Amino acid sequence: MADVVRAALVQATWTGDTESMIAKHEAHAREAAGQGAKIIGFQEVFNAPYFCQVQEPEHYRWAEPVPDGPTITRMRALARETGMVVVAPVFEVEQSGVYYNTAAVIDADGTVLGIYRKHHIPQVKGFWEKYYFKPGNAGWPVFDTAVGKIGVYICYDRHFPEGWRQLGLGGAQLVYNPSATSRGLSAHLWQLEQPAAAVANEYFVAAINRVGTEEYGDNDFYGTSYFVDPRGQFVGEVADDGKEELLVRDLDFGLIDEVRQQWAFYRDRRPDAYEGLVRP
């Protein structure tokens, strides 16, 4: 397995319907593959609008089964076609009345390696997610893919350091953080939290945000997606804050060992002293 992995992410505007949204992401993936990318990740609930700006039962229509629903079936075919690992976040229905904010991780041969379900569910103005999603119950999996060990942490999760650490302890080399975050709410945190998590846990992070405004509210999704390395440094330029963009970057996974040997955070952890962190 190569130390340098060419990775991609997409920040996208909402097209108005699922079919064209999926087709657009397929086109971006083919372009990324043409540039030599071996893994690609999409934004939170990538095949739908960010409907959580409102609380209306009509929006349960965006949910579908994972891994056998239509979107993940197409993503499996896309992975096989392009030879890329695909991280595909969708609105999952497990059974009638049971819904999750989920990302499927698909290996380069089209195999669904598993899912991550968002643990931390917000319920604030413009982000009424508890109306739709149960808290995730699938743990903190790290997936052994064709390009290395990949984790996922979804949007609001990023404010909670515990999951970042669980992924690091699981051996993650790259964590995708698909999001939908708006300019007025937490923009000042966007280029702070994920670089800090990359440093604290000594791995790469792919931070993905939507871009533009959508029909169900006035949230201004500000893009500025990026890759950040284990030293907290951006890998290449940050994406634009106002337009759709595909980023393709070379990530040197050899840097992970270098940083862990230099900074030794994992050596100096004190789990024996952390019992109070899990008290209710």
C-alpha cells in the first residue's frame, strides 16, 4: 500500500432533485479518478437537500435503506467503475420509524465495508435533526480499505473530541467529516476544530461542507472544504466559500508515523485517569 494517497472530496450545491444530484457526484468522481484519486468523499446527506432546516414529515421521503437502497447501489457501481473508495453519506431508514444520519464506506471493488451512524444529533434553529434522526448506534468503526484505514465523523459530531479519539485509537489514517454548516452559526470554528482534531489525534482529516442556500431555509452553507494533515496544516488550498468544487490532494500517510514519534501523544495518554469523562 502506497504511503502517498491521492484523495478527493466534493462540496456541492443542491440541484433540486435526487437524480441530478447523484449524477453530478458521479461526474465529479469520474473526474477525480481521471486525476488519479483513489478515494472520494461526499457531503452530509449528499443526495438530498439539507431538509433539517424545517420539521416536516414530508422529508422522510428522502430516506432509503443502506446498503441495499438505490443510492448506495449506484455508489457501489461507481466504486467498481472508477476503482476508488467511496464515502457516501445518506438519510438511512433501518425499518419503519427508525432513521439515522449515515455514511456508507464502499471499497474500491464495490464492497460495502460498513456504515457509520452520526452519534451527536443537534436540535437548534435551522438544524432540527432530532426530528428525523436517532443517535447512532454503530460505534466508531475504522474501515480497512484499499487505500488505508478510513474513519467517518459527521458534521455536529466534530464538536465532540471523544469520537475523534476513538477513531484514532482504532487506527484511522484519514477521517472524512461530511457536514452541512452555515455561515452565521459556527463559521469561526470551521478552520479551528478539524485541524485541532487532526493534531490531537495525529491523522489526516477531510472536512466537507455544502455550499450555497437551499429551498427549505436561509442557512448559508459556506463551503471552504479542505484536507488537513496531522500537523494541523492545510494540504493545498481551501475550497471556495461560494461555489461548487472538487478537491484532489496527495496525502502522505508516512507523516502519521513521523508525527506520532515526534509528539508522542498516544504514548502519553492516561486512560487510567479519565474515568470521570464517561460519568453521566
